[in-house]
Amino acid sequence: MKIKNLFLALVAIVASTITVNAQKTIVDVAVGSKDHTTLVAAVKAADLVATLQSAGPFTVFAPTNAAFAKLPAGTVEYLLKAENKATLAKILTYHVIAGSFNATAVVKAIKDGGGSVTLKTVSGGNLVASIKEGKVILTDEKGAISTVVATDLAANNGLIHVVDAVVLPK
């Protein structure tokens, strides 16, 4: 009986978390994550807050702080400068797909595509999604790879999938 009650309590917690996130925008969900403070700072510096709070829907491949830390030394600081706002905006919108694609839909598209699918980003570039060793990976236009490490973080205007590297357009 105790296990059943514990299970029901856990289900209620998960359900309330999903409901709370579904009432927040993509920006709100990112702001609430200690692993995405660099992304939030970049979104603010690029003046993309209003865009990512709009109706959408959007699918965002959100790099963690550790993903930004993998960039060459000084890159983040350089991109956050006001004079580099356009470049930063292009990089950030390269992580965004118009529409709401959950993990199941992404995997189905990869399988339907014979092992990969090309995703058109809001910046106008392409990301190629495929599966390697059971995980969805994204290959950017420069050939670099990012692995999806968490999926389907719901917001009222789309979904967030967490990635372990920053993807870059040409």
C-alpha cells in the first residue's frame, strides 16, 4: 500500500510540473533552469526574448552552460557584446525550428528519412538529425555534432530539447 501511495504522489508531482511548464513560455522554462543561464543571457543580449515568448510554436535545441563552455575561450564574451548582436541572433535562431516536434516525431522523421532528416532552422540554415548509438544527434552545417541529452520540456509555445554542444551555421 505504501508503494502505491508513493507512486501516486510521484505521478501527482510529475503531472503538476508538466502543467506548470505548459503555462510558461520557452523563455520562462529556460530562465527556471540553472543549466541554461548562459543561453538566457544570450537570448536577452540578442533581443530574442519577445520572439521566444510569442505564440510559436517553436522547437528549441537548447545548449547547456557546459555546451557554451566548450566553445573557444572568449567566444561567449565576444558574442554577448552589443556590436555582435546580429551574429549572436543568427547562432541562437539556428537552434530553433518552427513548429512543435516532440522526441517521438523527431525519431519518426529520422526513420522515415532513411536514417536522417534535415531540419530547416528559423535562421534559414539546416541541421541534420540522425541517431547514433541510440541517441539523437544534430550535425550542423560545419559538420560538428551535438547530442540531445533531454527531450520534451513543454512550454505553452513549444518544446525544448537540451543539447550538449552549440551548433553553428556556416
